[in-house]
Amino acid sequence: MRGPYRNGIERRRQLVDAAWGVIARRGYTRASLREIAQEVGVSPAGILRLFGSKEALLIAVLERWWTETQLLGDRVEIGAGAEYFGSFGDLMRYHVQHPGLIELFLTMCTEATDRDHPASTWVKERYERIVADAVENLAVLQRDAGVPVLGRAHREREVRWLFAAMDGLELQWIADPAMDLVGHSDALFEMTLRRWLGTPGAAPDRVPPASVAASPAAPQAQAEGAAVPGATVRGPYRTGVERRRQIVLAATELFGRHGYAGASVREIADRVGLSAAALLRYFGTKEQLLFAVLDDWDASTGEWVDSPRGAAYVDTLERAMAHHDENPGLVELWLTMCAEASDPEHPARDWVARRFRRIVGELDGALRQAAADGAVAAMDADRREFEARVVFAVMDGLELQWIADPKLDLGATFRPFLRLCRERWAGPAVTPSSPAAAAGRGPRGRGPRRNSAPTP
């Protein structure tokens, strides 16, 4: 191939590569054509001549994401049943070895809360596709292993838990790249496949070494004035606190929908009938407003889980999930901040990492106390951290699916998962009679073959 046509194709590839990096790091809304153009050394007008619009450029990026993920399927023979699920470990390794895949996908998932976002339909259809594929392959797996095949609704719930855990672990890894994502994923796949093959209480043989403190961290201090005033407060001070509260609520919605940089101070101010300058008199800077929003979010969520200890702490997680179901803005804000935390310069990056450490530490400590009380079996520190990470990963991952499809019953999907966790924690692990099959190395599935990777 020669001449201008070849040069145009090469330029398009360069722009898609540049847009991928910028959008994964900053999100679609925050990524400007000027910033993408500077990465390649062209003008924004040059991008529009090749793609027509910023939206068309995003679609090209998503098509490249899909192609890159499918490259795993070109190198690994993807079958059905055990082979299909056995490829998940290879997929996670591929994601870790190719920076940008995870960040781009999670950024699109969180931005999909805005139904006008050009990736909203893409995210929803992707979840529908991978869930449908996995539901059919779970039937093949169980049929080939000679165990009872779960009903379709039960299979859908099981694979939703698995995909939720994978997505949620990736969110944790973005916040703390030192986390052993592959090790946690391998242990998750082993535990899940053992349960599907008839050992409900089975835990993985090996889990990654623990990396968080066992005792929960102290709650973070609230932003000054962020609390709702008491009934006895009167006069201008009360008016000022109420105005701050209105600003925080408006910022929570807009940060959750558009991201931190995508939501302007002017837009937030318009929501509460103020000028941008007047709004900043309450908080000083946009960054300080974000910290006030995060503290308020933490207080709203923390009231459901901060007090109980031991086994009672686990019960509060159901109530926290129900609270999130009733307050979608809280979910959108948290997940948006998690995805944006891949940007080292994001002001919420440290906050997200600290919060993950704290909540994992809280559940770790609760399991330790529950074992001392005789409510669950004793676990070592590695196992407690693994269990805590998986629980919060499933919570976050289900919320990502719920954002894509609000018809998903969040509470009804999470409650049985937590019940399975309690059953597993109640006793020692059970070793399956066929470890090879449990690890996904069983006989070739006899279902319809797959020509591409499962792309969870």
C-alpha cells in the first residue's frame, strides 16, 4: 500500500492509540480533542477530518479495545465448558500485561451512568453478551462433569457474581497496583469452579499473601461544615451550613455523572442558584469541594457498617447494598472515583486507595472477631484478606452491572452471594475429588465452540 491512503490509515491508528490512553486516564468527557491531537502532533481539526466527531473517535477506540481483547482468543484455543472458564486466568494476565485495557473498560462502565454517553449502549450490550455466553458454558461445564446442571436463572446469578468479582478486583488493583490481581483472580476462579462442580463450602487451596492491616482504620474526619446542622442551630450560620449541604449534594450528582473534571464549578453552582465565585467562597477550590463530597459520601455509607463487630458486621453489608440501591448517586460517585483513580494526578486517588484498605481491613477484623466468638471457622491472615477483597469486589462489580442495566435487582442478586460466603466461612475447606477439573482443566466441553476470548 502506498501514498496518501496508507498515510491516512497510519494517522488514524496513531490517533486511536492516543485517544485510548487519554480516555482511559481522564475519561471521555474530560478528554479533549486538543489533548489527543497534541499526543500525535496534529490539530483538533485534523482529528475531525479523519473521524468526523469526538464520538466517532470513541467508537473507534472501543472497536480497538474489542480487537485487542480478542487477540487472546487468537493465541489460546477457546473451547466450551471447562476450557472456556479455564481461559479466564489467561485473560486477566493479558489485561495486567497490557496497560490501558482495564482502565478504558472501567472508565466506560462508570461513565455509562449518563444515558446520553455514546458508550452507554455498548457497555450494556457487552454485559448482556458475556453473561449469556457464560450461562451456556456453565451448563456445558456441569453436564460434562456429571453434576446436576443449575437452572438458567441460578446460572445467570452465578456468572454475574463471577464477572462482578473480576471487575471489582480490577477496581481495587487500579487503586493499588501492588495488589496481586492475578493471584486473587486465580484463587477466585478455583473457588468458583469448585462450587460449580459440587463442593459448596470449598475454599481455594492457595491465596495471595495478605497486604492490609487486620484492624480497621479510624474513620476520616469530616469536612468542616459538611454535617447536617442540628435543629437548635439558628441564623446566618445555619443558612450557610444548609447552603454548603446543597452544594455538596449537587456536586455529588454531577461528579458521579460526569467525573471530577467533567463537572464544572459553574454547572454545580447553577444547580444551587449561585455564581461560580460565590460557590468557591464556601469551599475555596474545586478540589476542596471534591473532598467535602467524598467525606459526605463516606459518612452516608459508613453509618451502615461502622458500629457492629464480628459476625454482625457482615449483616450490615446487606443493609449497605440496600442503601446504595435506593441512592444511585452514591454508587455512581464511588465507582466514578475508583475508575478515575488510575490517573496518578487525580485528587481522589489517595482517598480511594485508603478507603479500600480501610474497608478490607474492617471485614478482615470482623472475620477475626467472629472466629474468636465461634461464629465462623478460624482463617489465617491471607485467607481473611482474600475473602474480604472478594466480598467488596462483588459489591462493586454488581453495582457496575446495575449502572449498565438498572433493571437488575441489586439486593436480590447480592444476598444469596453473601449467604454462600457465610456457609463457606462456617467450616474448613473441602477438597474436591477431581482437582484438575476444579481448576478448569477438565475434558473438552461439547457445547458450541467459541472463536474468541470470553472478555469478562
